[in-house]
Amino acid sequence: MLTPEVEIFEVDIAIVGAGPAGLAAAREVSAAGATAALLDSYSRPGGQYFKQPPRAFRAKQPGRLHHDYLLPQTLFGVVAESPRLTLLTDTTVWTAYAGPEGFSLHCYRPDQGGLEVRAKKVILAPGAHDRALPFPGWDLPGVMTAGAIQTLAKSQRVLPGRKIVLSGSGPFLLPVAALLAESGANLVGVFEAARPRDIFRYSASAWAGRAKLGEGAGYLRVLRHFGVPYKFGRAVVRAEGRERVERVSVARLNSDWSIVPDSLETLEADAVGVGYGFSPSLDLSQLLGCEHRYDPVQAASFAVHDPRQQSTRPGVFVAGEICGIGGSAVALPQGAVAGLAAALDLSRVPARPDDTARLAKYQAEARQAQAFAGTLNRMFALQPGWQTWATPETIICRCEEVTLGRVRTAISEFDLKNVKAVKLTTRCGMGLCQGRVCGPLVIAYTASLTGRDPAVIGSFTNRPIVRPIPLGELAR
């Protein structure tokens, strides 16, 4: 008989995610005198925004890896030096539940025994993943998300192809494009779906974030220096090739992102990066019973929280993209609020004279950053015309190879009214990614085809195992 090898680790607070929000939360927890475990599935802390290259790499000018290089280094130092913080990398939380004494998080660690982290409070800072919109050929090898391309170039120093095209919407395209250009890539073009007239109508309110606007202008200067075309009101709407992408069709878009007739332009490319913002990672917050709200501007659901970043589930705090897409400028103060508030809720942590002032300061910083993030979200909001790019043969759910035509037929034939019914009928979301890629797409198509509000048609049923793990791990 096999003896289960599960290590039990007890702390005051468990922090899921070692990106900007998680790091800021850990700093405040440590400063307040509480203990915390910082859990992350990557091998080094930093998340996507503060992503570090592998330890084997020796950068001659590490400061050039990120424009905010000193800030993450300070946070990394706090995590490494504080005796109250334990960093657990290569650690994936695959399920979590609340018990009488607090919370229990079960973790998978490759080539190690199982791990159960027990904590009185939980801070969820899981970040988000790229959102791609489907078009014919988007499942060809060589078509990937903009975030994946950034990871290859930034962390691995690998270019994804010889002729690269970027397409999407939002400010994230700019740093990816600038990184590729400075890395020596042949960047055929960068295509922003939003049109200038739709963007500049928010220019007055965007001025409050002029520091960030200056950062964007710097990326544009890099593109001009390398002669990279950057065009508005355009998007890749088709990819073609035999064994991998060989060419793409770029179309001019109307204000609703429908294709302008006779506007297709064909470009040769062997790598395509696609990015239309981000979708938050909600699996753990859903599993723990937190309430969520649907935001029509960002076309996504987010965890509901109070001014102290506590969710509707007592003891569960949330910070970063799980609360609304806003980047590190929002994630850092939100993480600080969550960390300080969670620590102060512990009976054994004594209050300090400046705690109230510190909390108010972080809350004010978060509100200011959120205001600018909200402006950006409105500037680059998805428009419904993207749903016309795919054909009936276009695969919507890659894992289960479900086409748009199959989804349409199921909704029509069986009079389906919500996405859970669409999932059960078509198998969308039942594959390895568990609906992380296709989920937002199925919600959008279902809402459009049924004429119902996306806020009321629901989401895919949450699973008690939120990340794929080996059966042997489950047996532990």
C-alpha cells in the first residue's frame, strides 16, 4: 500500500500569484508581522509583468529587461530576505476549500510530493491570460498570443519567426512590438483594431495618465526608428498556410469592427501575434464561492470586493486583474491594500499607529490608477463586429475541435439559453484549457445568437480541480 506523501504547511496568509499584486501583498503582510506563503506556478517570481529570464541566463544589462527594473528588484528582495515569507515556485494550486479553521489549498509540484497549504486568510492575485479572437486559420502553427511572443522574446531571447505580424487592440501591443523590433525581428506590421477617432475622443480623460501615455509614445518612437508600420483600424482576419502560417489577410475595419468590403491586404508571415486584451483567472475565486460581476466594457466577469479588497467570501481577498484589467499600476496598490487588510484582520497581529494612513494611501493610489485604466478599457473596448470574422468552419474550442457552425446549430436546434447548456451540448470548454480560451468566446456568441445580455447567460461550470494534474497526484 502506497503511503501518501503530502507535506502540510501552515501560515497566517496564503497568497496565490507572485506577480505585482502578490508581491505587494507579501511585502505588507511581512511588514505587519504576519507569516505568508507566496505560491506561483512559474519557476521565478514576477508574473507576466515582472517576468524574469531563467537563472542560467546572464544579462549584461539587466536594467533593459524592464523599464521599471528597480521596483521588482526591491520586491524580490523583500520576499527573499523576510523570515516571515516563504516563496513556493513551480507550485500550482489545483483545488481549494474553506474549513472550520480557515482555508486549505492543495498544490501540485512536479517531481516533488504533494503540498497542502493551510491558512487563516487567502489573497488571490492570479493575474490574467491573453484574449484572442477567432478567425479562419487562427489555429495554425505560428499563430500565437502576443503574450506568448513576449515571453519567448523577453524570457527566452527567442524570436517566433522570420516575418512577424502583430494584430489586436490595446496598449499591450506596443511594448511587445518594441521588444521585437529591438531584438532584431523582421516585424512586417502592427495592426490596431481601434480607430483614431474612437480612441482620441477619450483624450481629455486620458491626460490624467500622461506618464503612461509618455511610455507608450516611447514605444512608438522605437517602431518609427526601425521603420515598423503601425496602422489603426485594421486587423488580421484570416491566416493561411499548409503546415504553418504562411500568409495573412489584413482588413480595414468599420467602427463596429466589421470588415470594410474589398479592403483585404495579403502579407507574407510565418508568425502572427494576436492580442485583444486579457481575461482574468477566476477559477479559484469561483471555487471558493466569491461573487462576480459582469463588466460590459471589458466583456468579462470580475470578483466583487469591498474597499479593503475583501471579496464577498469572508477571509478571501482579491487583487490585480481578477478585480478588473488595469496592469501593474492598479495591481501594486490593490495588492498592498489586500496584504495589509488581511494581516490586520488576524487577531494576533497588533495594529500600528500608521496602519490607517497607509491603507488610505494605497486605496487612493488604486483609485487613481483604476480611473486611467478605465479610460484605456473604453478606448480599446471590443466591438461586436469581430464575431463576423469567423466562418462556420472556424474552430472556436480548440481542445474539443468545436466549430462556430456547431455552436450555432446547437443553440438553434435545442433553443439553448445559457453557456452551460452550450457546453453540455457541444463539449466546448471540456478540454485541457478548461474553457480559459473558448469561454469568453462562447459567452459572446451565445449572447449574440440568443439576443440575451452576457451578464445573465452565465459561465462554464466551475470544476473542483481547477488545473490539470496527473492522476498520481490526485491519488495522494
